[in-house]
Amino acid sequence: MTKKRNGFLLFCCSLFPGAGEMYMGFMKMGVSLMSIFMLMMAIADMLQLSIGVLISVVIWFYSFFHVHNLASLSDEEFARVQDDYLLHRSDIEKGRELTGFYRKAIACVLIFLGAVLLWEGVIFRFIRNYLQLPEYISGVIYGINDILPKLVISIAIIVLGIHMIKGKKKEIEETGEGEEDNGTDRK
């Protein structure tokens, strides 16, 4: 892997997430960033969620500055950089060990995405194209189609936040009880 790259071409490649890393020879990093960016853009477009676009912008900035940070490394530091995926195999294996709430949450997200795809791709198009409904009913269906995914995701985010707060509070309480049992005093 060589560091000597054309600065203008590096800049041009860095404008698309992952391409700059691949231009510098870090194929695994580049493919990871490009895949995550494209997946986030697809989800944001499919669900019409502006937060997905904002997350994509953060990924874009990370990739842009990551490339230029790599380019600014000395030859010795650059040679020590390992080309690796952003999500490591061990992270994925840990994901298989997820139990309880997280596994259920991921399953719910996948079911929801499948239902949205089914609604958008089949049911909504069928209703819109083949059923001759009165205009006010069509307006209600269009409104539901626009609001429902956003509403469900908003509620899911709130529920996840509440669950995380309760989990942290429970963890603190358990830690506090354990310290009191050990005879330590918190004064």
C-alpha cells in the first residue's frame, strides 16, 4: 500500500464516502463507509426521514476528514494503519449474543421496515392506481401514508430512550447496592 497519491484526485475521491479510502488502498474501510452511507440514504429516502439524511451527512463528513487525516500521516504512521472493516467480525459475533430487549428491538425494526415496504410497494400503489375512491378517502389514505412511518419511528425512539434511561438507573441502583454491601461509605 503506497501513500503517494495525486492530491487533486484524492480530494475528488474524498467527496464521495468511501471512495477516498479505496483510492488510498484501504478497500475494506472504503467499502464499509460507502455501504453504510448508501444504506442510510436508502432508508432515509424510503421512509422520508430527514434524520436519516442528517446521519448520512455526519457519515459523509467522517469519511471526508478521515481520508485527509490518512493523507496527512507520516509514511511510518501510514504504514501501520490496518485496512479493516468498520464492523469487525467479533462485533457481528457479539451481535449474535444479543438477548432480550435488543434482539426484540432489532426484530421489530426489521418487521416495521418490511411492513413499510409492503405498504409502499404493493398495497398503497394498488389502492391509488386501481381503486376508484372518493377524493376525501384518498386524501385520508395519502395522509396516513405520509404520517404513519414517521409516527411509528418517533414512538420507537422515545420508547428506546425511556428503556435506556431505566436501564441506566437500574444499573446505578445495582452498583450502589453492591458498594453498600462491601462496607464502603459514600460520604
